[in-house]
Amino acid sequence: MALETTMRDDLSRRLKREEDRGLQRVAKIQVWLNRVETIENRVNDLLNARNVELQRLCLCGFCSKSVLSSYRYGKSVFLTLRKVEKLKSEDFDVAADQALTHEVEERQLQPIIVGQETMLDKAWKHLMEDGVGILGMYGMGGVEETTLLSQINNKFRKDKCGFDFVIWVVVFKELQLEKIQDEIAQKIGLAGGELNQKFRLYNFLRKNKFVLFLDDIWEKVDLAEIGVPDPRTQKGSKVAFTTRSQDVCSRMGLKTQWKSNVWRKMMHLICSKRRLDKNTRK
């Protein structure tokens, strides 16, 4: 089994190099890795039971129950060894291939109300400015902000504007970083690698231009802990989010704020974070 472990480790390192280049592991590779893990667990179980079986053979070798148990154990060992040999015989010329073309997820929209198109126009232009890395929207209800964010997302369906990935994640009240990581990984073709997910995401995203939409955050989201490169240092990448709290915008470090009253009795602020705060420098 040591050989399979070595093969698995070599293949995992090879996959990491390929995935860091933006390639996607082929399905056959993932199936093989899953089988190795299953067989490894089975081998460990058999090894743990080895001493018990040896004692049965030495002390009670003529007991029918012990003979039957030993026979079953021996058969399990034999079948497991055959599976190990089969795994060893497999060869992989290609571990990873070009990922499928990324399609922007279409978001269902609420009916557009008066003034919303103007707000969308302003938010879109602001987000697309070179100096803007993060855009956040907050309001009491949250529905209108999600609608606006959805409209921005859907604009990328017509023209991705040079972005490699446009990713939508719903966060919800109870922040679960692992769930966010898994969803991002799924949408950029990195699903299937639970180990070091944070570093896998970071190494992949830093080599791509992306837009990440985080809908309905209730507290500060540490992008670095997820594995998302800081948009201020990532050339052209963007992060946009909605929240119900102005305090969350502040905790996310957003400086510039816009105030708008276009959505009936609801105050909505759009805040953005520039990679270089020119006002502070002055």
C-alpha cells in the first residue's frame, strides 16, 4: 500500500501544479483518488484486526467459528490486495485539462421599479472603475440590494468584460467559511479537493481575473481566510456584496459612500473601496 500512497502523493502534487495553471482535473483522476482513499481505509482496518486474527489461529485454530472468521479475514485481505494491484496498474497520461468555458449564472429578478435603472447604471460604472476593488450595498430589507446585485451579475452574461470568472455566493446569517469555499470551488472547477482549500482557491484566483458577488452578509467576511485575493492587489478583480447593516460596510473597510432614496422610504447606501485612497493620501 505504500506504493499507492506514493503514487497518490505524486499525482496530487502534479494536480496542484496543473490546477494552479488554471487547468481542471479530469474525472478519471478524481475517481482513482477516491478509490485509493477507500482502499487505504480498508487496509488500515485489516491491519488493526491482524493481531486478533493471529491469536484466534494460535489459540483456537480448531474452533469452527475461529476458522470461519479467519477464512473471511483471509478472503478480505486477498480481495483487497487484488484491488491494490488494479490501482497500481492504472496509468494517467493526462491529469488535468482545459476547464470548460465558464458561464455566468443567471439570477432571477424582481420587477424593475422607477429609478432602479439609474441606480444600476451608477453602481455598474462605479464598480467598473479601475480604482474600485470592493463595492457594498446596504439597506433595511435586503431585497432591493439583492435585486441590484443580481442585475449587475446578469450584465456580465452579455459581456464578461474580460473577467475569467463571475461567481455568485449566498452567505446567509450564520457565516460558514467552509461552505463559501466549497461553493466558490464548485463554480470555478476546483471541486473535489478538500485539503488546503483556502490555498488552492488563492493560488487559482490570483492568476485569474474574477468578480465575486457575496449576497446577504451579516458580519465582516475575511476574504483572506476564504482564500480570495485582496481586490486591491489583484489586477482588475472585483468583490461586491449586500448587507443589512452599515456597520458591516465599515468593518469591511469601505470608505466612500453614496446615498440614494430612489426605492421608496428606504435609504440605500452604496459604498466602495478603492485600491488607492487618494483622499487619504492628500
